Amino acid sequence: MEVVLPEKHKTLVIPGSAVSYAPYGDSVYVIQKKKDPKSGKESQTIRSQVVRVGEARGDFVSIIEGLKPDEVVVSTGVFKLRNGMLVTINNDLAPKPQVSPTPVDS
């Protein structure tokens, strides 16, 4: 008797709120470190990165293409952002994404 199991694939998953969905292509904002050439001071800026979105489960979506595992994405407030903006990471008020969300008012 043989049992055929499905193949396991490593999947890159991010909160669905990080994706800016648009007719011309979906994108996320990636946080990158940038060094000021004059002062040598390091800051964090954002850049828009086009991605290909796969399946969604709960509050998460899989990314098929366009994002590396070590890149940090902005997960809230993406509609307010523009390329090159300076950002500070503060996760104090960020909602906690869940695989099986159960909203209070549903």
C-alpha cells in the first residue's frame, strides 16, 4: 500500500494589510536602511515593491514573487505612504494578524 503525501513548500507570508492592491499590480512598502553621505547618520526609508500575491488564509497572504524573506514590510497605514519617506518602526498599536480571526462584532 502506498500513500502519496502533498509536497511541502516554504511559503513567504505577510499580513494582508501590508498589500496595496491596485489594477496595475499589487505592491508592499519595504523598509530599508539609508546612510546620509554627509553626516554618516543611518535612517530608515521606504520603497514601493511590486509583488505577486498568492493564497490568503485569515489575515495573511502568501507572496509568490517580489519579496525576499529578510525584507521588512510596513503592515498598517500603507495608503498614507510614498516612496522615500523616512519611517520609524513602532509596533505598539499594530493589530495582531491571526490565521483564524474572530472579530468581536461579528
